[in-house]
Amino acid sequence: MNACLKFQIDPAKYKSISSGFGVLLKEQGFRGFFRGWVPTLLGYSAQGACKFGFYEFFKKYYSDIAGPEYAAKYKTLIYLAGSASAEVIADAVKVRVQTQPGFARGLCRLYKGIVPLWGRQIPCK
């Protein structure tokens, strides 16, 4: 598990960034800062691949549903819906790759961490 996730999981132990880094250095040494980089790399790689692939899929799917006339007229909305649909799947895949050993044994478990991920990635203004 990487350092950022540790800070989120145990805020009582990691009270601030500076004290958290001190605790991490004391308990795990310098190597502790680099634990968890492989799941992060794989998670973001899977997210990017899913986002690209599913965006193209949903863009065509929604255009086909709308028909040629409406697809041309509402192109921006169709592309937006395709992007949003792809993002939902891509984020769910990323969360699972990063946090769950033996990922994707059941699709209903795929979406468990999506709300916390959106809470971190979608800024509230």
C-alpha cells in the first residue's frame, strides 16, 4: 500500500503530511515511500486503456441509438455521455486493480470503491 493511501486510512496515526512522513520513515525506512507503486502504475494503465476503449465503444453505441440525424445534431451530448460512461468503468477498474488482490472475481464487487474515488478526483466547487 502506498504512502498516500496509508495517510487516508489511518488519520489518527498520520496527523499531517510531515508527521506522516516521519512515522513512515521510522517504521519502514526509506523503502516505505516506494511501496505500492506497482499497483498504482498498473491501476492507472488499466484505467487509461479502459477509458480510451470504452469511450470509442460508447460514442458509437450512443450514436447508433440516436440515429444519423440526431447523432449529428447532438454530437457533443453523445460524446459527453460516452466519456462519462467510459470514466465510470475505467475508475472502477483502477480502484480494483490497486486495492484488491485477485481482482474481478465478480463484477458486482467491481464498483465498491467508485464513490470514494470520485470524491478524490471530482472537485466540489
